[in-house]
Amino acid sequence: MTTTAPGARSANSPISTPVKREITTKPRFSDKVFRGVATAGGLSSLVILGLILIFLGYQGFQVLRSEGFGFITGSNWQVMQDNAGNTDLAASTFGIAAMLIGTLLCAAMAVVIAVPISVLCALYLTFYAPQLLKKIMVAVIDLMAAFPSILFGMWGFFILMPHVEYWGRLIHKYFSWIPLFKMEIPVFTRSPFVAGVVLAIMIIPIITSVSREIFSQTPLDRVQAAYALGATRWSMIRAVVIPYGRSGVVGGAMLGLGRAMGETVAVYTVLNLVYQINWHVLIGAGGNVASMILLKFGEAGPTETRALMAAGLVLFLLTLLVNSIANTIVSRTGGKGR
Amino acid sequence: MINPNEDGNDEMETKTTPSSLSDVANATKARKQPGSGALGVGLEARGIHAWFGDKLVLRDISLDFWSGTVTALIGPSGCGKSTFIRTLNRMHEFIPGAAMAGEVLLNGQDIYEQGTDVTKIRLKVGMVFQKPNPFPSMTIADNVLAGLKLAQLKTENKDDLLEECLERAGLWNEVKDRLNAYGGSLSGGQQQRLCIARSLAVRPEVLLMDEPCSALDPGSTLKIEETIQHLSSSMTIIIVTHNMQQAARVSDYTGFFLSDGGPGELVEVGPTSEIFSRPKDTRTENYVTGRFG
Amino acid sequence: MSTVTVPKVKPTRPWKRTPKQQALMAANLLISAVVSYFVVLATPMKGKLAYLAIFFIAVIAINFAESYFKSGLAAAKDSIATSFAAAGLIIAVVPIFSILFTIFDRGRAGLNFNLFLHDMKSNGPNDPLGQGGLLHALVGSGIMVGIALLISLPIGILTAIYLTEIKGIYSRPIKFLVQAMSGVPSIVAGLFILSAIVFPITKSSSGLMGGLALSILMIPTIARTSEEVLLLIPNDLREAGVALGGTQWRTISLIVVPAAKSGLITATILGLARVAGETAPLVLVSGGGDAVNPNPFHAPMGSLPFYIWKGFTYGTPESIARSWAGIFVLLSLIFLLFIAARTLSGSGAKK
């Protein structure tokens, strides 16, 4: 404000505050069309998710209304028919509590098994492995993430299950004092534990690649600062990498949890579905919403199919919730400085 | 505000030593005799070559660093100064494909010898980086003492060590009331002095500084330079800098690195006053007078 | 400096393991193996698990002792961490190799050239292995994945363009929704098509329904991978295009998308690989016929996953052998897609 050119307009106000000018561009017609099309494409995810919600809700509404909260708190699944052979909705009961709890139990077990293995694996690949081994292993683990679930199911059924049953026996022998591992009937086949192990193997690649991504973003200057202070690799990891990557790993674990909860075929092949809440993971009786849908679908009449759609709605909302939390955590870790 | 004055006095004392330094300077000319002269040799680099992949980036650098002195390494960017000091505490090997030749003697012992514990080397040869990099998940106090935790060292009195290190780094007065605040809450210059204090806590014999002021404002730079002056009496300091005035201000010896597109080489080394007033090599002269670089 | 005549100096890497250290490591592993053998022999423990556990403990103990006496506690702790990290990798990859071996081992019996020439319309799953084939499944899978591709490719890439190029006000929520969509369980995708189309309208399953269900799973994969690819395109390319007076549409269609071409193809291939093996939604909506059915609008359509599923649930040795052969074919296809994606993205990165 010291020098004002002769005839400058600002002379009439002693303190001239610059007013921000709005910069506007009027897009050309072709751009308008293009933007419209791309926006429509972008909104498709919203539309599809909304449609899933609407249609599953619409088809399942009848059942949900007649069952109320009993649909998620009850464990009975009984279809009654009236004299004409049609399903009698009032007399039938649909409750998925056992299936829901089984789903959570198997998925939680899978995460508990998979997280330590994946984190160690990711640490090894990021900080220990020689370049060549790292390259090969990253490709192999990525490939494993693309294996179809029916493959895990069949492999789990024929190859893995005998081993896991044996591990189950060992656990039962030494840890049966823990309520979770108690057994009343010694049936180890097709237990939630087996399903948990198969699911763990399925989600290891997911958690490993998320963790690896996060670990490799650890700021290099901090890593070097730690090494320059005489840190060993492990003390560097503890001081720098773990504080930085902790929440990202939690996010990755939750992504794995979401995937494990929604898995269908792999669980179907290795789990014995029983309509009874069972917390004892070694016993060959468990529940799983997705597998139940697949199992019941073949012989279901119209009303029961509607009940299955209601169950699908519950599963959808559950996985949506878990995945949303997971993605929020992961994306926050990536952007933040610490 | 009393301490800074005292610091100033100390500085005066160190500044009054040039008479003895010129003796050392004479000794430098007849170098290659480790241990000769009034001051011992802190670190010796012998025929250092460095490669990234197949590319030779440093050729045959031999340099002695005397304890109790500050040696500045100057030169245009890309001449291998940073690579060179990273070979001195074995940080060079973190770059994939890196290779080296030659030896670095610390107290007469080659730090690249088979079976040497590299973490112990890095404890004795500390490093301060270009960008201040305190650990953000730790408090100021934890940051200073991080080295002890990382290397699993024991110390009797942590509080004394904490105060001593922050004092030597010239940061104590500014942070003594908030030792439990996080390191990230400090200003850039304070963070860099925190990093210096952090390196001091493991009691290194040599301190490498890789352009420690290049990310700081002039005021903070001045403070760091005071700190360097202050520390130099008790250890060997090697500082890489782009700033010739800084080299002239803080260092006793200066080495000039240059690369003509090929590997970096050491053109000339000598007492700082000589390098800046009557360099022997015309390339050095051109550089210090600002004709290029 | 003094001597400038440099003798040829060879680069060395003193930080690499020396042969002596490698020999020491091998000796450690060997000793541990011997220890585990004798410990298992001497104690009531038995089984592979016991051998492995003792072996692992022995390796850790020897490493710990060695580095403790050589370099102290910090190094010893580091050696434990190293052993555990390596064990993590081994545990993670053992299933992969077991799976690959199993497929090769069990799939071999059912493999023959006839598989690719015949369908199952005149054969039951229990018939001897040489009869019938999976032509119908291959055709069906191809048609359904093709339908899914036709739907998902434009939507996925438009979504990616919206997120990276238009950056409209909905960018953040849409990014979030795309991520949420990639977590939709495959059975829910099937149920959705069932509830929205099959159940109220068509009342019958067909290949088109299968393709629609697959596209729900494919859109987020393509969108997310394409987004990453487009983000890698440097901004100056866009600015150069606009600065030359191009409209945004022309800049993106003539400059940005061609620059990202190989990456976008990779994204598409990865999307294909993801849905090619989906089983649950196809069981719900595609019907799964036994004859070659080239018409996606009418009548049930077979697919590879369904073929495998059917063989497995039928449960006889022959039908299960058919399943393994089907998996062999399916995984080979996925493997080929994967290699194609890798090669493409590799060659794209070099440019």
C-alpha cells in the first residue's frame, strides 16, 4: 500500500481489502455431456448398493415383519405348511441367531489366527527378505488372493481337515479347561475351528498385502534415524514401524474379517450347519449365514426364499459396517504423517 | 538468558585455538600418520569407492578426521558428499544395489571388517540428517533416550543424561518444562537440535551431519552452528554442507568434492582458512569464489 | 590428492553374508533337525507337529545363543524376531504350495482332451472319467464373464475417471462406496439379482442373470484398480492437453486414457480373474445346465465353478475327480490371466 500508481482506483478507500474474484469457467457442451456421463458412472456404486438394500429389504419385509427381532435373536428355522401346501407364515419360525453367532465366531477365529501370521509375513517381506525372494513371494501371495473360494473349500475338505482335526484334538487335550474348547460330544469333524482355519488361510493374503503396503510407507527418514542410533532391525521395527503401521494393520484385519464373514462356498464345504447356538468351537456343529442361504436355497419355497433374502440383508448390513470401519481406518493411516 | 552468554564464552575459547590448529594443519600436510600431532585421529577413510548398481559414484577418497575438530565437506550437488559420509557409519548399505571398496578405520579398526557388529559402529558414529526426524510417537524425553532403548543400553541416571544431552544440544532451556510433550510440537530448528541431542545420548565419538541446516531458517541455522562449535571440543564432527559461508564459520578443515559427470572425487582438503583464502587447485578456487556450483 | 593413478578396485559388499556365515546357518538348521529328531524320539510327543515345534524352538535357541554371545541382548532379540518373521512367511506360503500340488496331483486323473469337446448332457457325474466333458462349462463361463465385462468395464472406468479426473463434490463419498461395494459378499450379489429380477420378473435362471451378478462383484475391482492406474498418470500430461486448448473430454479420451492403456487392461484382467471362480452367486441364479447353451437369455447355463461345485456335492470318486480336473482348468485360466496382467503392467511400468 505504499506506492500507488497515479490514478489508481484504490485511492478512494484508505485500506483496500482485495476482494476474491470468482473464477468460473463455463464448460463446453461436450464437456458437460462427458461430465454427466462420468458422474453417472461414478454414482452407479451408490445406485447398486441402494438397490441391494431396497430389493433385499422389500423381498424380506414380510418375513422380517412377522418375526420382528426374533429373526436375529431366535435360533429356530421351521417352515410350516397349511393344508393347501402353501407356507403358513404365521406358524413358521425363522431365526438366524445361531447362524449369526457362528458367522462371527468363525470369522473372529480366522482373524485371530491370520493376523499374527500375516503381520510377521509382511514384516519379513518388507524388512528382512532379499529382493528376489521378496519379488517372488509378493507375486505368489497376490496370486493366492485370486484363488477361487471353491478351491479353498475342496482343499480344506480333503487335505486340510484331517490335520486340523488332529490339532483340535491336541487343543482339546491340553486346553479343555478353557470354556471355548470344551467338548461334550467328541465329534471333531466339520467344526467351526476347521472353518476358522480355512478362512484364516483365505484372508492371510489380504491382511498381508494391506500390512505390507502400510509398512512400506513408513517414512524412510525415521527408519534411518533409528538405524543411525544403533538400532537392530527388530528394535527399529518396534520403535518406528509398529507405531506408524498399527492402525493400518487393524484396518487390514477388519477387511479380512469382512471377507471372512461373507465367505460362502469355502465354509459350506467344511462346516456342519446346526440350528443351535454353539460356542464350543471344536465340536462339529456351527452356523454361518452365507452357507445357510446356499444350503436352504435349493429346496426353499417362495416364503422361505423371502426369509433367506432377509438373512442376506442382515449379512449385507453386517459386512457393510465392518468394511466401512476397516476402509476408514486404512485410508486414514495412509494419509497421515504418523 | 545467562546460559547463551556462557556458551559464547566457551565459543571464544574454542575460537582462540587456531594457533594450535595451524600446527595441526602442518601436521595434516604430512598426514597418513594416524595418531601423530596433538590431537588423535578420530576416523580415517582409506581409498573409499562407492557404487550404486554398476555406477561408480565415489572414487578413491582418503581423508583423516581429527578428534576435537569440525571437518566440512563442500561441493556442488551430486558430487557424492552425502554418499561418502553414509559410508562412514555404514548407512550406505541400506540402498539396494549399493557396493563399496576401501576401508574406514575407527580407532584403527576397520568398520567394514567381517564379523563387525554394525549396530555398535553406528553407536560410535552418530548421524544427524538433512530433515529433522524426531520419532513422532515419542515424547521429547523419550526421543532423546530413544537410542538407549533401541540399542538396549543401560544407564544409571536417565534424568542426568537427558539434561546433559539437551544442554549440549543447546535445547535444555527451551524444553525443560515440557519434556513430556511430543517431539512433533517443536519448531523445525528445535526438532533438529532434539535430533542432535538424541544422537549424543549414546555417546558417539564421531558425529556425521548431512546438511543439517538445509531445511531450517537462518535463526535456527545460527543456533545449530553454535551447537556444533560447542560440541566440537569433545568429539569428531563431519558436516556436509552446500553453504560455503557455513563451512567457513563452523569448520576447522574443509574438503572439496567434485564430480565432472563421473564419480565424485576429493579435489582438495586442508585447513578451512587455506581452502577459502589460497586454495591450491583452481577448481576449488572457482567454486569457493562462486564462479560455479 | 596424492595418487591419482587408480588401480582397478573391485566393488565389494562387506555387509552381505559370507559363505562362512551361511555355512553356520546351515549347520544351525542341521543341528536343530537332529535335536528335534532325538527329542521327539525320547519324549512321548509324536507327529509332524512335534518335530516342527521342536525344530523351530531349537533354531531360535541356537540363533539366540550365538548372537547373544557375539553381540549382546539387542542382537539376540533381533535374531528371535527374524526367526518368527521367517516362520510367518513360511506358514503363509505353505498352503499355497500344498494347494497347487493337490490340484496337480488330483486334477491329473480327470484331465483329457475330451473334456474340451464334450458336455455332460448325455453323461452323469458318476460316469467313468473319459466320458463327457466341460465344454458347456467353458462356454457358459465365457459368456457370463463376458456379460459381466461388458457391464463392468464402462461403469468401472467411468467411476475411476470420475474419481481422478472430474473430482466432483461426490468424490469422497463415491470412493467410500466403491470400497464398500468391493466388500459385498458374493452370495449377497447373487441374492440381489434373485430378489430384483429372477424372483419377481423372469422366474427362471439364465446366463444373463449370472453375468449380472458377476458384474456387481467386478465393478469395484475394475474401478479401484483403474483409479490407481489413472492416479499414476502425471498431471503435466493433463495440463498439457488443456493448455493446448483441448476440452476435458478430448484431453482424457485422447491423452490420459491412452497413456494409461496398459494399466487399464491390467485392471480389467484382474477383475476377470476375480470373478471367473465365483461360485455362490452362480449357484443361485445361473441354473447350471449340463448341455452347451449359447443363449444367455434363455434356460440354465453351466459354468466352470458350477461344474466343480456339482461334482463335489455329488460326492462319488468319479464326480470328485471331475471336480479336481475342473479346478485344474479353472486355475490354469486364472493363472494365465494373472501372468498376462503382470506382464502388461511390468512392460507398462518400464515405458
